[in-house]
Amino acid sequence: MMSSSQDLSANDITPWISEIMTYIGAYLTPPDLLSVVCVCRHWNRTFIPLLWHNINDSLYNWPNLVMRILPTLEAESEQQQQEETARIRRMFEKYGCHIRQLFLSRLELLTIISEVAMAASTGGGLSSCTQLQDLEVSLVNLISPKEQAENKRIKALTQEEQAVKREQARAIGMPLVLSPVLEGVFEARMGAFRNVAKQIKDWESNQRFWLLVRQNRQGIRSLSMSWSIMGSCRIVDHNFLYHTLGEMKQLKVLRNDMVLLGLNRLMRSVPMLEKYSTWSHLIGSGWTLVDDDLSIGRQSMSLKVLEIWGPMGSDKVGELLRRFAHLDRLSLGRLVPSNTETTTATGTRLLTDGEGASGEGESAGVEQNRHKSRLKELEINLPRLSGSTVNVLLDVLRLVPYLTTLSIKELDMETATAIGRGCEFLETFSLWIKVEPNPANQEQLGATELNALNVILQSCSRLKWADASRCMIAADDLLDNQPAWVCQSLELLRCRIVGFYCLTDEEQEVIQTINGPDFVGCKESDYERKILQFSNRRQEQHMAVYGRIASLMHLVTLDLASRYRYRPLPGLLQPLDTARKVNALEVSLLMGLERLSTLGCLEEFGFEGQSFGIGESELEWMVKSWPRLKVVRGLQERALDDVATRQRKARLREVLEQKKASILLSCVQVSSLWHSALSASLWHTIDDTLYSWKHYLEKHDSEEEAGEHDTQWVMGIFAKYGHHIRELSITWKVLISAAFEGGACSELVSLRIHALFYETKREVLEKRGIPVGRSYAVKPGPFLSPIFKEGAVLKETWSSGRSERQQQIDWLVVQQYWLLIRQNLGLRSLDIRRMPQWMGGLAQETFFYETVGLLDRLVDLGMDDFEVDLNLLLVAQPKLQRFRTSLNLHYRHTLTTLFPGLRLVECKGYISPLNVATLLGRIPGLEEMRLYSFLPGRSSLPVTTLSAQIEELKAFIDPILSSPSNLQTFFLEKTRQGADVEILKVFLPWWPSLKRLLVTGLTREIAFTAIKFCPLLEHVGETMDPTSIFPDHQRKTDHNIPTLFLKSCPQLRVINGIKLAIDVHLDPHAVEGWICPQLRTLRCQIIGLPRLTKQERIALDTQPLDSLSPSPASIQENLDATQEEKAEAAEARINIQTFQKLHHQIYDQLAQLTNLRRLILGFEFRDFYRLILYSQGSYPVWNYDDPVPGTLEFSLASGLGRLSTLKNLEEFGFEGLDHRIGRLEIEWMAANWPQLRVLRGVADDKTSGRAYAKQKQLIREHMHSLRPEIIFE
């Protein structure tokens, strides 16, 4: 063995080690490689080529490097820019020889790399930047401060100055040609309104691109040319282009968006080309080709993929397929009818080249099949053809019988039949457009015909992928007597299944009555029998659909989601709350969901837009039955969901996340294979306020308790799993450092750095040792990046109660979280609000706007570091849709242009009425506004000042609001009597589309104005609940405000304001004439009812009140009674009648609200002016006051049975009310409210010392025995 091993030479071992190193390096990210190359020289030499193999200047720290080399106006900065440029140049000179894949979007880097490549080729030294294999250039011209100043000066020129400028531009003529090989290739396009220096720079950069291409022409395999690199010149010599491309012997992939090229000549120049993509309009009837015609080319054997996104004539498709016999994939932007012969005849002639036109039919058919195309993938953006126009897609399908992948824009029955008959080998079918159309824009997006997809599923036995979310299948066509699906290998199914029978609320009540115990032995009426048939038919439909899907046992993705969308503004897609759910699939175990237990491979399930029958039991079943499930679509909040639906979805999401997290944690510990497969799902979302994070993080820096969960452990797990994290919520400083170090978290989609107030045990001990009033000043530094050093970006902090060590950590953490943001350029949501003051802030606000501008996908932003200039923010990030801040907003004089993208503005600080008017005028797409107050801290304004302010607002708002605003939701958290009310009354007439109005301190004036000008109101209430409804603890509110809305708003769905009261004593008609049948939530007080004495209560409980005449026994008693006793008895009878009349009146009005989901008439009632805090075991207990007087009794004797119509009631609240709910009432609720899930008013509030605590316990125990699923809150 020893001699054998000694025989191995170093030459035998080195390739083996090199191969292992290359294999390891392929699985390391650039941040990992950057750490590896610093280990030792040997590792440096081994991994440096891997680190520099792929350079993309839009990733990692490259954007920051480019910002440093942009020209500036200051002389000192210009010198720094030159030094930085020289440093970057040296980097490429040293390591450019390792670059194989180069993706450039910055013109400055293109200039540097091109110069380095030219110097290397002429100097004969190391070949820096001349070994490229993949080159992609799509330039984004960053405007430097110097160029920005020059552009402003040009725009300010007068007409005479513009004429002079135009002559100067013409006099400049052709700029310098950098190489003789480029002589006469380009033509300059100089303009009077463009910076001359910038035009010359574009001219030179365009030449440098082609020089870089020519320096690498021997090794380039993939080349992408974008029109954005043309700048101020254009190519006039196409021979240069063909010649340059012809010299690229290794070129396999070419994307050309720069210039029109002839396809035949291109293939003659680059015969080994395998993929060609262009956006040019190359082929089609009426278009002229450059240099040569398609029909005179030779057959190409190498081209595999052809993408032409311009229009193409149907007669040219057959010619393409014949000329490129080995084509595997063909993508066409649009098919147009042929202007010559019919497409079928033309395609046949082109494919057979005339052979088979004569002779016997059988031999002709054989010859034709011999020339059939072998195309595998076809992608066509086909418009709807109507009238006498032929369906060109059907003709094309006849030419490609071996097709495996087909993607089109629309699908009708004729096309589906052709696909089923002619595409025997089809494996993947999809529709281009995934957005749900509504009838208004079906013409634009492409219509789909009912059951067209069903034809494909019944015909294509090899189908594995059916991605057609816009296609609908009728439920009746999936019954057991219909043809079966033959695609048993299907892995993905996206479609909509519609046409289910639906029952009204009244019909559902009839079904419940028929199935109830009281109906046993009764005979059904014709009406009941008909409804029962509908119910059975609906059940049969669901069972058949679930059974049909259950047969697809290889499904990985099942998405039955649907939601209509519309376009309110060009380029913006918004949800439209008109998705029909009445005929959609109901996802519930009751309807047969358990039949899908065969889908053991399912990883993604979507049901958005279906009937929302899903609950916790369904989620538990999914988690247990589908062990691979990773994604559930349908629980996300929608803009117009009511409060009950939002809360229910939030609860279901919470349950699902908890179950998924616990199950995934168990799964990753099974084996290494399970660990590698499920770690990404486990680490997808990290929130350090959940699970055991706090337990570990509060002692991670403790010197006494340092162990397995110390700082190094935290850093290590983020370094190992950070690349899996997509949503990160941080409240501990150490996690910012862990996420930033080494680029661990660079793929975040959502980042929330919120209120870093948590302190570790070590910090608490250090804080105790600091004298009161002692402050430490932290010196600037160290800086983690030059971007903080240049321009003094960060503020220096002084803070009492913070040790010098803590403040040094804070200084580093502030830098790390800004670098962490810049490290994740794919962020869609960023929330950095409520940061502690001692953490320091930004001294340079422009740094924030620059950072936001780098986040191209950002749509949601929360920021509290300083008062943001909304105009600068929207200029830096025009894609922003939601903005939140807790500070003041001032932008009236700067917000001068329209920004249609913003949808939500939330300001918890002060915002003046004039600023609100400007916001509404400049952001026409604004749908939701959440404000704290119109006024700063003043409690009220003098009458004269208020009148002047209102007149100023009216004069200002008229010219800036040319039309009513599209605002749909308005929150006002703080109202001061007088001022805020008058200001709001000015705005309400401009909001005719308002649907949600939530105002703290709602008044009758606001109510009258909203009712008059906002006819679409659906949600009315207050923004927050009081601490108590004790009358002395809260500000007085106007009476009977809910009644105004209930009698005037037919669209009303929610009233949510527990401070608001309906007082029947002040207005006996307050509970009459309600016109809101769609009401889902009623959360307010109903007071002012008379109460009975003990004797009257006994009389009510012992004597039925269905008849007001006294019984014979009572008549005999009255004969023996005195006059005084007779008068008391008459008064008692009147009191009982009044009591019962009012209760019946209220119950009858509530009973008409058959859609009611939440009925909450009470709230915890604490006397904060007679607080007695005492200990009961380990619980602090507040002293509760007596119940609220004059409320509903909710007893069966008072008429509770009249509420039996509320079959949809899910939540019932009576906390703090003077009720008489007992054992009989609880039994009645359990039997008559089948959807009841939450009962408020009997929760254990640790007040066992009070008399009514025992009664609460008895009610809880009895309800739990009847309905154990009900929650007590």
C-alpha cells in the first residue's frame, strides 16, 4: 500500500484536487468565496477564478462602486472620483483574465473594461477582459451631478439660444473614431437639447462596446445587444455587423434588439448559431427584409431556438420550419393571415417543396410526413381572429405533430379540439396571460371558452402541465357520467371550476330545518323538496369534482384561484371585488375535500376566489394529508374584505404558520435528505418575536451564561441558512449584524427592522452601573463602507443611560442595517419605523432617497427616521404603492407633478389640510389615507382663526381638485372638537367613492355630511377602542350616530364603534326603518331600556305575555285587593308591557339582519375612578364596576328566541351588560346559531371574588359541554 501510494506523482494528485475545489466552488456564493480567498495563498489562487468568473454590475456592491466614479461638481470629489476610477481599473487589469461571464448595465464600467481589454491586446501582456464567453450589455445611463446641472441649463435656454446650440452641435460633426476598424460604421445623431459632452460620451461608449466584442470574438458563446447602448449614434454599415459576428466561431446564442438583420445572411455568417432572439419586425406580409429574402436561404441544421417577437405571416411559418429542420423551439410575437394562398396549401408546399403534389395520394402523404417539422415547443401571442379570417393557429398545428409544449394567448373549443387531435405528444400547455380578465377587457387579454381546457384534459394522455388560470370548466361536465381525464401524469393544474348550484340564506335555513331533529316524521312540502334536490345536486357536483381531481395522484400544484381585475389607470392592475363566489367550488370537508387525500405529492394549493368555507379543521386536514405542502394561496387579505373576513383569514394564516413551522422543524431532523429539501421552507420567514428567539437572544452576549446559544451561534446559523430567508422581521440588534455579515441574507423580499428596544441581560446590568444623567459621546467610526465616510451620512449620538460599549455597537448596527438594505435590491416591502433615538439617524437625507431608488421592486415603505419629502421619495421610487410614517408630512410646495402609482398614505403625525388637498390632487390613484390629525398639538382653534382656515382651504381645494377623488378608505385617529370636524366636512363632498370611514370621536355633523355625499359607504366606525365604556372615563359622544347610518346607507356592511350608542330612551324610533340588509358587523351599544323590579320580574317569568288579559286566579285576587294594590298591579302590568314591547321591537329589527356575522353590544366595564389593585395569587386584578344599566336582557322570557334567523352569526358579545343569560339561553344559542365560534362576556378575567364570576364559570362549562369548539373571550 505504501509503495502504491508513493508511486502517485504530484501531477496525478493536482488535477484531482483541482476538480474537487471546482466542485466545491460551484456551490458557494460570491460572499462565501470572498471569505474563502482570504484563508491562505493556496486557497486564494484556487478560488479567485471562481470569484471573478461571473461579474454582474447590478448585484452586491457594484452599484455603490459605480456611484463613486460618476462626475461631480466639487473639485475634491472629482479627485476622489478619479482615484476610485483608477482603483477599479487596476482591479480589472489584475483579475479581468478570470472573467468569463460579464453582464453590464453601467456605461462607466463598460468604458473601463473596454480600455483594459484594448490595452491588454496591444501591450502583449496578461489578457485582461479578453477571455469572455458570455457578454450581455443593457445600459442604464446614470446621470451624474455635473450632467444633471448641464441638462437643467440646456432646458432653460431661450429660442435664440437653442438655435445657436443647434448650430454648435452641427459644427461638432463626427466625433473621434477610436479604431480604424470602426471607420464609417456609425453615424452620429447630435441634438440641440442634449448635453454635447454626454452625446460624445455615448458615441465613444458605443464604439467601446464593439471594440470589447471584437477583442473577445474568438471565445464569445453568448452575446446580447440591447438598443439602449446605441445612445447618440446608429449603425449604418451592416456589413461590419455581419463580418464581426462571422468571426465569432464559438457564438451559439445571440440576442439582437439593436438593428434589423436579415435572417438568411445572419445564418450564413454564423452557421453554428443555436439560439437567436430579436424584437424586430422581421417577417410577415408587407414587411421588407434586410439584405435578402427568407425564401432563398439554405437549410440550417444548427439553429435550435428562434424567438421573433414581431408579427409574422402564416405563410412564412411553414417556410421557417422547412429551412430550419432541427428547430426545437419557436416563439412568435403575433401571427397574421397570409395575403397569398391559403395557409394550409402554402405550408404543405413549403414543407414538401413540391414533392407529393403529383402521383398517388398515399405516396404523397408518406412523402409529406417525411418532411413534417420536428418542432417541440411553440409559443405564439395569437390575437382573436373573427369573421371570414382563417384561424392561422390551426394551420400551424397541422405542421408540428410532434409538439410537446404549446403556449398561446386564448383558447376556444375549435382550437382545443385541434390540439387534442393533432398534438399527440403534448406535455405542457399554458396561456400567456395569467391575469384574470373581466368582460370589459377580454378582447384585450384574450377570451377563453367554457370547457375548452376540459377537451384537452380528455384528449392529451401525456399532458403534465396545464397552466390556464383563465380557463373555466363547468362542474356538470365533470360528473361521473362524463368522459374521464386521460392525463394521469399531470403535475400542475391551474384552472377555474364553476357552475355549482348555490343556495340562498333562506334556502340554507330550510335545509338545516329539514336535517334537524325537530323535522323527524314530518312531510316535506313541494318547495322544501325542490330545495333539497338543489342541495343534493350541489353535493353531487362537489363530490364528482373532488373525485376527478383525486385521480391526478401526481399533482404537485393545484391552483383553482380566480379573481377578476381591471385597469383603472394605464399600466396598473388592481383587484376588483366583483368575483362571483356563488357558483364557485366550496373548499370544505363537508363537501368532500377529504377525497383529495390521494394527492400526496401536492406542494402548492390555491383557492382564492372560491366559496370561503375553509376553517381550522380544513387546514389541519391539509397539513396532515399533504405532507409536502409548502404554499397555500387564498388566505391573503384583499382590499375590500370586511373586518370579519380579514380577522378570520389572519387567524387561519397564524394557525397554518404555527403548524407548518412545528411540522417542518420535525421533518428537517429526519435525515440529511429531508433537511436539504425542507430547510428553505423552514427558513422562508423569520420573526424574532415568535417561538424561542427571545429566550436565546436576551442572553447571547452574557459572559456568565455563554454557551451553545451565544453570539457566534447566532452568526453561524444565519451564515448557514440566511440565503433561504425571504421575509425577515427584526427587533434585536444582533440579528441585523447576523443578517449582514458575509452577505448571508441577500435574497430578502420583505424586511422589517422595528423598534430595537429589547435589551440583553448584559446591557441591563451595564445600564444599572451608569450614574444618572451620565452621557457618553461616540466618535465617528469605524466606518464599514466608504459611503458613510464620504459626506458624513450618519449623525453622532449622545445618550444618557447607554454605556460607551453599547453606543459603539449601536454605531455599527446603524451602518449594518443600511448596508443590509442595499444588499437586498429585490426588496418589495421595507419597514424601518419606530427606531430608538439613541440609535442615531441620517445626517444626509439624500442617502435615504438614493437607497430607495436602488430598490427597483419596492412597493411598500415605512419610514420614521426623518420627515420625508414625498416628492423626492416618489421621484426616486415611482413604483411605490404604499407609504407609512409616524412623523409629519410637508410637501405642498414641492409635490408638483402627478404620481399615479401611490395607493396608500399613512401619516401618524401632523398633516395640514392644504397638504391633504395637494395629496389628493397630485396622486389621482390614491385609494386609502390614514391620518392622525389635521392639526398640531393644539386642542382647539379660535372661531376667527378656524373660519379663516376653512375659507383658505375651500379656496385652495377648488383649483387643485379638478374632479372628485377616487379615495375609498379614510382613517382619522385624533379629532378635536370643532376644528377637525369642520375640516373633514370640507373634504367629504370630494370623496363620492368613499367606502370606509373610521374617525375617532365621530359626530352627528360628520355623519350627516358623509351620508349626503358618500352613497357607497360600507364600513363606518372608530379607529380605536376605548379602555373602558365607563361614562366618566371617556369623552361624551353624540347619541344615536349608528342609527343615522343604519337608516340611510343601503350598502352598509360594518358598524364598528363600541363607544357609539343607540339610545331608545332618547329616540324610541331609533330601532325602526333600518335599510342595510347586507350588514355583517354591528358593534355598538344599545341602551335606554327600562328594567323591571323583582316583583315585575316574577310576574314576567310566571305569566305568559302572549295575551294581556289577566287569568281567573288573578281576577279573584284583584277583587280582594285594596285600591293601592290595584294601582301598583296596573303600573306593573304597564311596565311589563313597555319592557316587552321595546325588547321585541329591537329583537325583530336585529332578526332582519340575516347576514350578520358579528353582534357585539358590550365591552369590558372598569371603573377607573375607583381602582383597587389587589393580588389574587400571582394575578393583578382590576376592580370591575356594576354592569351597564338599561341594556338588553337576552333572556328567552324577553324574546331572545326571535333572533333564531341569525344563522350566520359567528361572534356574539355581551360583556359588561346587565343581561340575564342562563342555562336555558346558552342551550338555545348552541342549537339555533350553528356558525357561532366566539362568545364574549364569560371569559375568565380572574375576578373570582365577585358574585357574577361563579355565574360566568357555569356558563362556560355548560357551553363547552354543548359546543366545545366555541372560544370564550
